[in-house]
Amino acid sequence: MNKDELTHYSKLLSAIKTRIRQAQVKATLSANAEMLQMYWDIGKIIDQRQQKEGWGASVIPHLSRDIRNELPDVKGFSKRNIGRMIAFYKEYRSINLFLQQPVAKIGNNQNIQPVVAQLPEKGMLPQLVAKLPWGHNILLMQKIKEIDIRIWYMQNIVEQGWSRDVLSLMIDSNAHERQGKSVTNFDKRLPTPQSDLARQALKDPYIFDFLTLDQPFREKELETGLVKHLEKFLLELGAGFAFVGRQHHIDIGEEDFYIDLLFYHLKLRCFVVIELKRGQFKPGYAGQMNFYLNVVDDKLKHETDNPTIGLILCQDKKTIVAEYALRGVNKPIGVSEYELTRALPEELKSVLPTIEEIEAELGD
């Protein structure tokens, strides 16, 4: 082959590989949806027969044993899983989950809208359920009772590819309550819809419970710990953040400056500067961040990039002070709190032993 023929052949091969991958993804999604519909149907059959015949839960172990004996190659019919099939049917029977033929609708993620602050449409529930693995669906049923909030997590699973363990962590940290809660000036400094998307990309508070820092700690120790646990840090930041560097050096007027953490957000198409502060937010932090954003926009930002965004992380964001401080700067900045550990609920505090009680017990 000559050079032109090789070029055309390469394009042909690339197109065929893309089509194969699309078919593989579609087949996987279709198989998953078919399995979920089978589980829903079996749950419906058992529930209706229990209602008609007056059978209790004792029929489930009999079914489990007989199915395994007569269909030894079929997996997934333990007593527990059959019970989950019945629960799955009961959970969604009021909306006739699988009467809308979700298999024909699923493919890529183009029909899933970006996660936004307002409550999602219940009409998208069948498509979302069909896209999630069985274990994810069961976990959501067990932990999230409000359908609107459950849909929010479903959307994020589809968009961000959360594993079941990650989903459990996000639910435990109330991720849906923290999204889009940062104090920002985005509505004044960014055009729509970028201002809305940027606001939803930030959280408040950020939970860094994977760090173990002795009190009092220094900002450099916090920074080092976050970079050391970069994978968990990126997970907490959310989808789209790509790490560029730590203590990123900028030289201005023969003076050296260092940005704590520099990221690029793949969805927002912009740089994100993160500054870490110990203690309360101070108005001077906004001026410092504004300076950094000016420099990054001038020296690093490509002409096709959107304006650089700043995020100041403090232990106490002092909402009113932050709102006044951001009002006078011309760059888009957000201010959020971070927590190294989540506070214990009051009802648990009363039943846990005090330090003195633990010391006395050890002494005895």
C-alpha cells in the first residue's frame, strides 16, 4: 500500500473498531436490562402468587433449592436474591417499570441530561434503572427511599461510572446535599449556561476523611496529604477534574509565586485553581485568588478555553464575609469548607464513652 492507501485503510480500521465497541456496549447494556426485566417479572409472579395462595416467605427457600436443582447452570437464585427480586418488583410496580421497553431506548448516554440542582424527571427512571447493575439498584433501594434523590444518584452512576463501593461512600457522605452549595460569584462572572455548570461542579463541604492529620496541622501538610491520596481526592472533587500540578510555579515581575493545586476540568473546558486555607475564610484570600486567575488566564489558558475558575477551601467559609469579598473581584471564584472527619450525630454522642471513661476502663 502507498501512503494514501494506508491513510484510507487506517480510517476504515478505526471506523470498524468504533462500531464493534458500540455493539459490545449495546449488547452489555441490553443483556443487563433483560436480566433486570427477568428479575422484575419473577418478583411479580411470586408476589402475585403469594397474594392469591396466601403463601408466606417459606416458599422462597423451596424455590431457591428447586431452581438450582433443575437449572444447575443458572446463577443468582439464592434465597436472598429471590427476596430481592420480590422487593424490586414491589418497589417499582406502581410505575410499571418495564412496560416502556427500556432495552430499545438504551445505548449511549446522550439521552441522560447533565446532573443539575433541580429535581429530575421521574419519567427517566425506567431508562436509568435499566442501565444500572443489579447490585447498584439493590443498594439504592436499601439506602435511598426518596425517588427524586435516588434518580440523582442514578444519573451520577451513569455519567461518572461509580462502582458500588464508591456509590455507598457517596450516599454515606450525602453527596446530593453538598453538590452546588459553594458560595460563588459565578452568576455575575460567567455566562449561562457555564455559570450553572460551574456551580454544580463544586461542593460544600468537601469531605477529606481519608486523611489523618494531627491538630494543629499546617496547610502544606493538608496539601501533601491530598496529593498523596490523589485518587480519593479526585473522587471527592467529582467527575471532570484532571490534576495538572502541585505548587505550580509562576514568575511575575521577577517574583516567584506558587499555586497550591492546579487542575483542568474536562467538561467545563477550563483551568481550576485550588487554594487550601486552614481556619476561617479571610477577605484577602479572594484578592490572592483573583491574582492567580489573572495570571493563569494570561499565561496558561488557551484561546479556546473558558475562563479559569478559582476554588478556596477553608475550614470555615464564613458565608457572609465570603459573599462580600467575592462581590468586588472580577474573576469567577467559589468558596467551600472542607472537613477531615464528619461530625457524629447527637444521638450517638450520648452513648459513646468519654476519654475519661476509656482511660478509667484501661486503668482497671
